[in-house]
Amino acid sequence: MSSSVRSPGRVFGPEPEESHEKPSHPAWNSDALAAMRSPDAEACGPALDALSAAVFNDTDAKALAGDAGALLAIFEGIGQHPFNAAIQSKGARCLRRVCLKNPLACASAAAIGVLPAITAAIENHPDDYDLHQEVIWALSTLALTYETCIVAASRCAYDPLKRLDATRENPKTIAMATFIIKKIDEWRCGNNR
């Protein structure tokens, strides 16, 4: 007897063997991750943009990118360019998109020290309000969802967020920052400090 059955328009056969290799994507293959870590902003920026676009609203892609080491590459990339506002902004956006609805990525981000790195961007670029908004969106994605991240935010983001100039920032940015500050205050008041 044949191992496959013919049906009108389709062939049913044995199940394909399951591959244990993780699919690689151009946005998080080894070359792309190396570009994100690059001291050359011309290589780092487009790599961060590509990753950000690839994981946007795609839960499977977020998990695969995280497994491939994208969070560490983002962290190292923004660390290579602390005074480049464009790279900092792209890194914060990338971080937010990889971590949104991805508990493992959020925990990993807190563990490798991403929160202090992106919070430093606010202080390194005090007049870049678009960058502040990206950083605060990333902080809110992390800190408002997972306790490990609120603990890290309480240590590194509280004072920079309190110092934001409400008269110059976007009202949405101030609202998000205020909400993060209140969550940190709630956590601190619960004798968790």
C-alpha cells in the first residue's frame, strides 16, 4: 500500500520530519546581530530598524528574535552609541517591540541591564523629546507589566523621569512617565524596596 493518499487536488502523506533548527530571519541572523553591535552607526541604525519592523505585532517573530540573541545585540548596540540620539531612539523602539507581550524577553531585558541603558538616553539627550517618548514607551512596556522590571526601573528611572520638563515634553510622554512613577511609588510603598 502506498504511503500517501491522493485526494482531489491534494496529496496526503507522512508527516514531514520536524526540524529542531530555529528559522533564521534576515533581521536577526548573525550578520544582522553583528551590525546591531557595530560601533558604526551607519550599520547599527538600519539593523535596528529592520529588527523593529520584523517583530512588529508578530508574537512568533519576537520569540525567535529573543532566542537568537536580539536583546543582547540591542543592548550592546545602544551601549556603543550613548550619544547618538537616533541609535538610542531606534534601540528603545526595538526593545519595546521585542518585549511587548513577551514575558521572557522582559525578564531577560531586566537581567542584562537594558533599563539603565535606555534611561541614560534621557540624561544624555536632555532636549530630544522624541527620544524621551521612545524611551518612556519602552520603560512602560517593561515596568508596567513585570515586577522584575519595576524593580529595575525604581533603581534607574525614577529620578530621570521626575526631572522631565512637563512644559516642554509631549503630554503623552508626561502622562506615561507619571504613570511609571506612580507604579514605582506603589511598589516602594509595599515594603518591597
